Amino acid sequence: MFFIDIILSFHSSYLDEMNFHVTDKKTIAHNYLTTWFWIDFLAIIPIDLLFRNVDDLNEIVRVIRIGKLYKLIKLTKLLRLLKMAHNRT
């Protein structure tokens, strides 16, 4: 779902600082790449598959911390969507 959101974000207009709708594809892409893209990109990485064969306790602790970061990224994305929904009302 986040991958689809990334694709849609490259094609969705946004409001700039002066409340003008920006529809130019290059400007949308530049804005997205400099704001939310990297957070969204990190959210689509399948962390559980990257650390499938973890045997060491220290590695397990590190994976747990990464899992918390993953949840934080998802929460950040949710807050962004809520802010967008609030701005439309």
C-alpha cells in the first residue's frame, strides 16, 4: 500500500505556502523528493525479511529497535494523511 502511495504522491497536486495548487509534475516530484519521499521509502522496506536469520541476542535487540523506527515511520505517514484531510475541510 505504501508503494502505491509513493506512486500516487508523485502525481498528486499539493498546496504551496500561499495556498496555490501546484500541478506541474517536475515541481511535485521535487517537492515530494525533498519532503516525505525518504520516509515513505523507508516504510516500504520489508525489515522482517532483511533480518530473517537472526541468532544473536544483540541482533534481536537491534531488530526490535528497527521495528520501533518502522512503526514511527508509519505513524508519521498517518499524521501526514490526517493533516491533509484536515486541510481539505
